[in-house]
Amino acid sequence: MIFRGTAWRVGDHVDTDVIIPARYLVTIDPKALAAHCFEDLDPTLAGRIQPGDILVAGENFGQGSSREHAPIAIKGLGIACVIARSYARIFYRNAFNIGLPLLECADLHAAVESGDRLAVDNETGRIVNETRGTSFQAAPLPEFMRRLVDAGGIIEYTRRKVAGRR
């Protein structure tokens, strides 16, 4: 699948408390969480993100608590995928469990600015910054992870498997 959208750049070590502050953990509704996503980092960011946009992060994105609310909030914003230099492992697993695709690319963060237009192929890992005319190579998503994303997460994937569908 190829995602095309506007890049939104955040820094290194963005933790789950910055992604969704603990004061909003009274719900698991994606839209309600999305309204407060990144609020303490940039109160205007959630309002500027459009469905299909792409989040670009630095090192260790999603560190901190193991709350599933963080990837749920990002997915609720309509983010098509997240590309980071690296992820906290529990965030990585939680994101795929809810159907949010993540790619790792060491070089992209330093070469993209918020507002750039990106095209991302999650099968090959190729990323093109259409604004700047540059391309990058991320690790492609393994087939199983693509199936999780395509199904919308682990719950729907499991339902399909139990029902005998792919």
C-alpha cells in the first residue's frame, strides 16, 4: 500500500505522556483522544493534521508507559503511518495491534520538514519526499505486519482467522 500525505515532524524521545497526556485517559474513543494528541507538545498540531498525513519522528518514539491510548490517539487523528528512526518496543507492538503502520528509517527525520509531501510504500519501504525530490529506504513491513494493518489490528485479524478468512 502506498500512503501519500503531508509530513508532520516531531523530535526525539517523544513519550506516551506527550502523545496523549494522562489526564485524558478516561476514554478509549479514538476521536476523543485525537482531539488532545500532542497537546502538551504543540496545542495546534492535532487541529492541523488531516486524514492520510504522515508523522515523522526521531529516536525512541513512544517511550514511556505501555498505554495503548497513545497509538489509538495517533490513529484517531487519521495519521496514515508513522516513520521514525526508532521506536520503544511496547509502543511498536501496541501500534500494530491496533492497525497503525510504523516504519523505521534512519535518515528521513533529518531530511524532512513539517509540510513536506511524502509518498510511502509500506511493502517496499521506499519513501519519496515529493516536495524536495529526495528518496529514502526504510525497512519494509513484513508480510504478517501488513496483514495486521490491512485487517485494522490484531482483534479483527484474529476474527478473520477464526472465521477462516484472510
